[in-house]
Amino acid sequence: MNETKKIKLLVLTPTLQCGGSERFVSLVCDHINTEKFAVCLVVVNNARPFYQLRNPAIEVVDLQLDRVLFSLSAIKTVVEKFKPDIIFSTANHLNLYLAIFKNRFSKQIKFIAREASIVSISSRRAKMPLVYNWLIKKFYQRFHCIICQSQYMQHDLVTHYRIGAGKTVVIHNAVEEVLLPLTEQGKPGSEQPPTFITVARLSQEKGIERLIHAVGLLSAPFTYHIIGDGIKRDELQKLIEELQLTEKIFLVGERTKPFAGMENADLFLFGSYYDGFPNVLLEAGAHGIPVIAFNVPGGIAEIISTENGILVDDNDIIAFATSIKKALEINFNRRSIIAATTKRFAIKRMIAEIENLFLSYSENK
């Protein structure tokens, strides 16, 4: 396919820092068929990238701006130069910003958004939630299509924001296959104390404190590694000290490869109060690690089944601790977890669905 016949795709993201939305962007850019698509990735601020793109065919533009709010002029400049067929935005506040100013761009451009969270819940953290929700109801209609990570997220948009179901599509996140040998650690009856792992940003919505309280109820020995960083780190460390768990729970900090050295953890603990479709659960599955999670709003129940973990009633700390003990007695088939996860959430599947969506909205197909 000649360069002039390629579909010109402009991808917009606020940053490439550590996060689920940013990981999605990096996967799309690394795996999209550049024989069919000419791709320009526009990053509002790429000063501290966590994800490094491996695909040399992707043009990357760093606007070097502090906030999305001031990015319209710079985005328009890139658009006028690149002349995209499709603009693909990937974060809620950026989506809303583009929707509001969509009429400032060529009518020939198709606007597609990917929703990164459950809007009716995440919008509560906005400075003016009522205004923010009103703006979404008014302007999100302007998108030609909105990609939802889970059926729950799709239902949320359709129900609360009057988005036509025909304007939405569910495309699950994907996970890269882990090419590491699986040892026989972590089996029932092992003399080693069980090892638990959590990979998450240390922020309020991730519910790390209730995980700490849950493991604190266990009487048997264990080690628990919490990988990630955030504004609640000091508060969580203080809680660990208050519960006298400093020899069992460790705040490891942020890692480029969070599962490195923890591939054979016995359980992955997930404490979020809500989550659209958490990539980290797919990564745990790709390593064959069973998951204990609260059954909260979002796509968690679309990932976890009795084959790969246990769902616990939301905020039932005692039941969570009981489920940890129960899970340690179950001989989960880790190889089956790996096989099922990497098949169901294969990158080829996700990329094919996204490419087909873009092709359906392109006049240059």
C-alpha cells in the first residue's frame, strides 16, 4: 500500500507516564499495521515517559504543555500539518476537551474516543461534578464512536449520558504474552510462606488500605509486596507500622517491569473501589497468578471467574481475608490461567478489532 493510500491516524494522549490508558496507547502504537495506517502520536506532555515506543514507524510529537486545557492551538497546528483521516483520543478529560472544540476542525475528520474509566463515578472527582457531567451529556454526542473497555462502561455511558448504543463499541484491553518458564512454587503444602502481590498506583480509588487491613487479619505467615507509588504512600506506610506488619508488608515503589521477580507469587490482591477494565489483572493472568478482588463497579467481573480467582462482596474485609485462606487451599491451574488469559486478551485480537473499527470510519479503505 502506498503512503498516499494509508489511513492517516492521529492518536492523542495527555502523557506516556505509568497508567492503564498510557499502556493501551503504547500497545496500539507498537502493534498497529503501519502498512495500512500512517500514525502520528501527539503527547500533551512527554517530559517523563514511562512507556517507550518500539515501533520506529510512529511519528511522535511532544506538545510540551503542562495542561490539556491549553493545548487546542498546538493540537490544531499538528492536525493542519498531518491532515488526519481519524483523530483518536484516549483519556476522559482530553476526550471532553476535543468534543467541545470538534467544530473547530475539518468536518472530514472522524473523531473516535476511548473511555478510560467509568464516567459516572470518575467524574465525582472533578472540581465541579455537576457541570462536568452536563458537559459530557451535551458534547460526547459529537464523537462518531466511543470505545469502551468493558460492558459495564458501555452501559454507564448509554444509561447516564444518553449516548446511543450504536455510537459505542466494547473492545477489551490486551496483554502481552509472558515468555518466562513457570516453576512449581506456590503450590498447596509448600513450606515457603505464601507471597502476595499488588501492582497499583497508591491513590485513594485503588483501595490499598483495605487490602492491608485484610491481610492483617491472617494468622499464618506471609509476605506481601505492594508495587507502585503515589500520594498515599506515607499514609499507607504509617498504617503498616500501626498494624505491626512491617516485617510482612513492603511498599516496593514503582517498577518498569512490576512482575519481575514476582512471577510465582501465590496471589494477586486487588482492592480498587471501581475500575473500568484493569490491565493489571490481565498481566496477573498472563503470569498465571490467581486474583482475589472486590466485586466493584467496572469490568472486574468480566475478567475474574472461579477458574482464575475469587470475587468478594465489596468492602467485606473479613470475607476478603477468608477468601485469601480459601484461595491458598485451591490448586489453581496456573498454566490454564496463562493460556486462557493470553488467548482471550491477545494483542492480535485487540489490534484487529481497533483496526477494523478505524477502517469502517475511513473513506480511504
